[in-house]
Amino acid sequence: MNQVPRLSVGLPVYNGESYLAEALEALLGQTYENFELIISDNASTDSTADICRRYEKQDSRIRYVRQPQNMGCAPNHNYVVQQARGELFKWASHDDLYARDLLKCCVDVLDELPHVVLAHPWTATIDDSGTVRAVEYSLATASPSAPERFRCLLFANGGDDTEGVIRLSVLRQTPLLASYHHSDRTLSAELSLYGPFYQVPDWLYFRRDHADRAEQAFKSVRAWCANLDPRRADPLRHPAIRLYAEYIGGFAAAIRRAPLSSAEKRECYSDLVRWLVSRNIPGRTRRVMEQPYADQVAISVDAVVAGRENRYELS
């Protein structure tokens, strides 16, 4: 493919044979077609490589890279960003589904609203039985105030914002994903300091809910961080206190790097201190603004996601 694509979609994967083909069908069937799909296979031991090579032969937009060894989830995610050629970028997951118009809707938003740094549609979850449930999104990431956007990402859970379509020039001003506890949240917070997010008002992203999903499979902080980077498994070099300290430091560093006024930075630092104090109050729990399993919604995934008619034949 000689023409430089407008959008780069990066799909890091490790042992994704169960759902990978369905995700690829959904991505390759998008109504917006001016994108490249960069697949980084983190030395999978199942049939992931075979599936990727089969699709690479069928579609010239795919660039498949097999890593010589498992370098961890975070470096693999960052690798696809480093390889991206487009003006816009989106991370994709091997086990999620994407409505046909997802990319088009997000790109249209970024074209129409140049101050927006990230666009993402409403999220719904889909379980193994096919039940679809809406996910509430109440974060103030669309606010014109950078401190307010940052504050909402500190004090409330919620959002799949790092799965949105992002301006690559902004994303590359961040350190991308780190391998400490919840580095995706520090990345979302840092992106919010560069501009507002936009939630496309339609359920176009379907997050697969299954037992092997990373956030369910790794129960401890150390196990989660070792999945992000195998070097984190060493408790002597990477004690838990270091993992938490790096998480806190990630927010502070994001404020320091951000293109904010001195007054805005002081407000963000003040909120960070308040957040730290609130985390140490006995009995205090973090306010949850995302309701992961809200009401079931009447959405036909088969009708809006490409390739679903062939899903029983995919392997």
C-alpha cells in the first residue's frame, strides 16, 4: 500500500484465537476505508499467527508483525503507535466488536471539531450469550475546562476513552502506556489536558465481557503489572509501593508536560492532592460514574457489525 492512510488502527494481540477473526471482520468491514491496520502479535502460542496471515493475504491494508518474544502488553500497545503512519490513531482490541460506522463517525467528529482530541462512541458490553447492555458515561471529558476534565478522570471510574480515535500528534506528546498500575487512566487524564473528548451518541463499540479478559484474569496489582511488562514480576526490583508511586507520579508528570497556564496547573495539582487525601480516608470509596452493567438495550449486534453472518465459520 503506497498511499499514506488518514487513520492508523493498531491491534496488539496475544493468544487471541477465540475472538480475533470476528474483530478483524468488524474492522475490515468499516464504512470508512482510508485506514491501515497494524497487527502486532506478541509471540502468541495459539493459532493467532495463522489467522493474521490469512487476513493479511486478503486485505492490503493489513500490516502483520510477529514479535520474536512476548514483550508485555504495554510495549506491544506502544509498538503499534510507533508504527502508525496516519494523522489519526485508534487502538483496537482483538476481542471486541465495532459497528460498521464507528470509524466514520469518529473521524467526522474530529474533522468538524478541530479542538477535540479524541472521539469515541457510546459503549455497550456483550457477553457470551449475546446479551447486550448499555454502559453509562457521565464523565465531564467534554468540558471546555482542562482542570475539570482532569478532575473527573481522577475522582470517578469509567470510560473506554483510550479505545477512541485520537489525534496522533497529541498521543505522541505523551509517554503512551506505562507498565504501572492503571497506566491507561493516567494516559486518559493526560490526553484530557490537551483538549476535550467527544462521545458519539450511538452504541457503536461493543466491549466483550468474558472470563479471559485481562482485567478479570489478573486479580492482583503485581499480576496485572507483570502482564503489562514481564520485568514487573520481580518483587525486589519492583515492589508494590513503587508500582503505586509511579501511578501517582504519572498524573503529576502529565500536569507538568501539559500545555496549560500556571493557574490551570495549580488547580490540577490541587485536585491531585485532594484525590490522594481522599484515597486514604478509611471507608471512603471512589465515586463510580460508569455503570458497567446498566439496562439491557435492544441492539442487534448482528445488524450493525460486519461479518457476523459468517461468525460460526471463522477460526
